[in-house]
Amino acid sequence: MKTYRYEENPIITPEDVVPHREDFEVIGAFNAGVAEYNGEILMLLRVAERPISDDPSIVKAPIFNAKTNKLEIIRLSADDERYDFTDPRTIRYAGEPDSFAYLTSLSYLRLARSKDGRHFHIEPDPFIYPSRDLETYGIEDPRITQIGDTYYIYYSAASSVGVGESLVSTKNWQNVTYHGMIFAPENKDVLIFPEKINGKYYALHRPVPKSVGSPEIWLAESDNLLYWGNHKHLIGLRPGKWDDGRIGGGAVPIKTDKGWLELYHGASTDHRYCMGAVLVDLEDPSKVIARSEFPLLEPEADYEVNGFFGNVVFSCGAIVEGDVVKMYYGVADTSMACVELSLQGILDSLFTMKTI
Amino acid sequence: MKTYRYEENPIITPEDVVPHREDFEVIGAFNAGVAEYNGEILMLLRVAERPISDDPSIVKAPIFNAKTNKLEIIRLSADDERYDFTDPRTIRYAGEPDSFAYLTSLSYLRLARSKDGRHFHIEPDPFIYPSRDLETYGIEDPRITQIGDTYYIYYSAASSVGVGESLVSTKNWQNVTYHGMIFAPENKDVLIFPEKINGKYYALHRPVPKSVGSPEIWLAESDNLLYWGNHKHLIGLRPGKWDDGRIGGGAVPIKTDKGWLELYHGASTDHRYCMGAVLVDLEDPSKVIARSEFPLLEPEADYEVNGFFGNVVFSCGAIVEGDVVKMYYGVADTSMACVELSLQGILDSLFTMKTI
């Protein structure tokens, strides 16, 4: 697969972002949702910030208190044996590798605007900031679906009771309406199709079941975007392939002659995140037509391999212009980058199964 | 709390149920949903059957194949070190106590009818049998909400991709319409309120998140019973109390002057299942008014303490006649029993906090 990574990559780094508090530092500006508005390309960045720490014996975890509307800082001793601090993203209970107690940073959503899609101006204030009981650990990885003149923005809402997916909407990128949590925990990586199919809205989602099953992609339907049901399992992990650890939807599905094209992320069991594609039927998105044997994009550039959590390319949005798919993607849980792919090339790769 | 357990308890045992196949044995007839129809009390039993095994060195797991419409039997060697056979209900991967690979029995739903609520006639055939990809490991723990002349039956649907909650409906207890999976994995213990509240349907549900959070009770809303959203966390575990391990809704919420009364189950961290109550606001079921400090019912009778999985009382339905709450409940994952409680007594117990 031919890929054209922008010379400007990474197009946004944490150094470009002024922290929203003086006692915090920005450690990530990544996994942005993407939209077009008033002739500009918007990126809704996930900005991750953490309390500045000058004492390496103390690990801090920021938590938003919805009752007081303030951030609180949990302080843990780095040699507290009840905890496992080996994952830079989370603080786990010792001996419980599949779950976490706290996150080491607080994520919120911040807007960046561009005329050319390569050079972005980052707004000085958060666009959506945690504000509810279900968001005390932060909000993450937004996707944006435009339907008519309304932009539906949905993101992971994390708190001590779980990680689910919540929905807001805006028409003007100033006033935002909250619509509640649309997918209950544990769920992430929701993608709402940009139009109704045979009278129904559809979404991809990615439950994380505990007792049985894996982090895989499901399909749901709705008649109002707020309430969802008729859940169906769409695609699963593929042992021995690039996506044998976890998968989840990436960009909003792209309508093509051949079907709805979804750019999704797949991680291997050793946490290497790549991007691939799955094609589903135009009339019945529960029918899978084809799926990438090999990744369309994998971590190769230095900024993709090295960072806060390295070896990650993770897209939450793309802009399509003719045959050009401008896939914006987070790199190494740190920065943003963009790659151009050929739409026809992606489709061809799905059918020839020769993607390298 | 004064309790009147029926002299006939257990009112149905596995010995009362003829297996649906000659090569299978019934190991459980429990956790029944309850309804009233044509002057009779119906119990929709969860019947668990397993392949008869005469070789203790082989552990068998039944799986429904939705493509061939046949049951298949997985055979595992009892000394296969990849597996952990210590839980009689499940076959786990060794070293992974929070998840399972297979179930040791296949559950389906079977109807029992009674004139007096104490003596039941069990229908000879399954009423709802696994029939779909999402039901290959069986269907479990039905609840029944009557709205008008329609009975909405919802149950846990288990398969290798997860355990979610699916919905069917019937008007005559003969023809059944399937409405799909209404709560995606991992979810169980769904209860649909029996009427709209301020124009919306409400349900309790019990997600099981993996990364963060516990098996706790959430609230969702709907306008058509098929699609659900606006998920809110309702009540959580209470460390050190009887419900500090896992909780989930039990019977369909009962409308009282004081609020909607939900009889729910709570298990301690050592898997002792009791029944208690939570009262939520009549107009806004997201507002919790009161909750049992102590169980209303706990495993004490021999048939509650001993069985396939002992120390369990687990209700999926109750009939209310005046002040009398006839709470039907599964015991020890084996049989069915019934206890009568005073509705006023339950409400009083919630406010005085003296429930023993």
C-alpha cells in the first residue's frame, strides 16, 4: 500500500499545546476526531495533561470531582506495593494486569483549526472538559459524524464506575448539547455512520467484555442516535495476524461503490497498533465483504515508534477528497500525524489481499 | 424481616424436569421469570442440562451450533493443565479466574404453569431454546415485564463473543417474536419497568466492565423498548456489607406510594447471594431513595445452602397481591422456591434500617 506521510509530521505535538493549568504539563495531543467546517479542517484533539511532579517517589493521578467541579490530585508512593506503576498510562492494582485503579493523566478535548490540513492553530481553552460523574477520569478519543448541519461528537467517558461512550452535538462549534452516555461500560471506539441505511442509523462500537469474549467490533442500530439496540457481533480478532489483540473502529465509515469502508485499528497481543480496513455491505452493514490481510499503515516513522506509549498509529478521523483519503492519526499516544492513502488503492488491497 | 417460605419448597427441582435429550441430564431448574396469564402463574424456568458423562476423566461442554442448528459436545481431559475445572459452572483457562472458556451446561427456557403458585406443571418441551450465533453457550435468567397484553421476555444470551441481554415478546405464550440483543456484552440482569415514566421506558441493567468498575446496577431509557441509551450509574457495591461483591436487579420494579421498589440480588466477595431492596423515585428513577442495610432474604434453608452452587437465593420475578409479595427465587443454582414478604414490611425496613 502506497502511503504519503506529510513532511510536517507530527503535525501537532504536546510542545505545541499550552497546558490548561500552570501546575500541569501536556503529555499528549493525539487521537483527534476530524471535521470540516466553514472551509477549515478541525481537529478535536484528545489532550492529556498530568500534574507536574518534581518528586519521583510520588506518583500523582488527577481526578475530576463533579460535585465540587474541581480537579483533585491523588498522591501515591512509587514504592507502594499495592500498586503496579509499570504502564505509563495507568496505575494498576498489583497482580491485576487487565484492570486499572487510576489514570496517570486527565484527558479532555481541545480544538485545532487549519486551512490546509497541515498547519493547525490550537485554541487556547478546552473545548469539552470533564464535567460529570461519568467523566471523573477524563474524556478521550473523540469521533465526529456530520449529519446535515449538525456535528455529532462522541467520546469515551472514563470514571471509577467504568468507561462508556457519551454523545454531544454542535452546529456552530461553540454551543454544545449533551445527550448522555449512549453506550454503557465497557465500551469505546464508537463510530456513527453518516447517513441512515434503510431508515435506520447504524454505529460500530467496541465492547470490552470480562467473563467471555474479546475487545471486538460490534454493530448497533438506532432511530434517533440517542438510543441503540439490535447489537450484532461484526468482526473479531484474528489469531496470528496483526489484529489478534484488540480491534476497534477508527474513522467514520466512508461510503464507496463497493460498500461502507471502515478504517479500523488493530493491536497485536504485544500492543503494536496498526490501521487496516473492513468493508461492509451498503444496504446491510452487518454483512462483512472484505477485510485487510495486512495493515494499511503500521508504526514505522520515528514519531510512531517512539513516544509516551510507542508503536501506535490510531486514527479517529479522515477527510476524503476524490480518491485521496487524508487519514489523521494519533502516534505513540503522544502527537498527531496525517497520511494520504488512495481510496481505490485501499479497496483494491481488500480484494487482492496484497497490501504491502 | 418476617419471611414465609412455602412448605412445598423447593417447588421445582431438577428431578421434576425431563431432559430435552436422552443423553442429557437436568442439573438445574432455577432463576425463573414470573408472569400471570389466563388465571395462572407462569414460571419461565432456566433449565440447565449437561451431557451425561460416565467417564470422570473427560469434562464435556455443550455448545449450540447456529449454522447446523445442532448441539455439539466439546470434550476436554480433566487433567488438561490449560484449564481450571474447579468452578462447577464453568471451564476456565488456568490462571484466569475472572473469565471462562466454556460453560459446563447448556441453559434454555422452559415454561411451568400453576393455579395456586405452589404446584407447577412443567411443559414437556423447551419454550425458548438457543437458536442464534449470540446464544451458542445458552440462554439464562429470564425476566418478564407485562405491558398491556404483551409480555416482554428478556434473558442473558451467552456465546464465545460475550454475554448480552436479548429481548423477545409474546401475547399468548405460544408465538414468540425476537427483537434482537438490547444490551451489548457484557450485560445481565436487565429489568424493564412496567410502564412509561414521563413518556419514557426505563430499564435497570448490570454491565460487567473489565478495565475499571464493578458489576453494578445502571439505569437506561428508551422510547420503544428496543433501543436504549442515556445510561446512568444507579447503585454500586458497598464494601464490608452483604452486597460487596456483585449486584444486579432481580424482580420487575414494583410501584408503591413511596417509589419504585426493586428487589435485587447482592453477592458478597465470597459468592454468597442474598436478596435486598432499593427504592427509587416514582418520577425520576435515577434518584435513589433508600436501600437495604441488611438482606431481606439470605441463604438459610438447606435447599438454599446446598446444591450445584450453594449459598444462593436469586430472584428473577415476584407476584404482588395487596401487601403480599410472592418472591419466586432460584436456590443454589439448582431449584426454585418461593417466599412471601410483606410489602409494607419491606418499605419499613428500608426506612428504619432494621431488617433482621
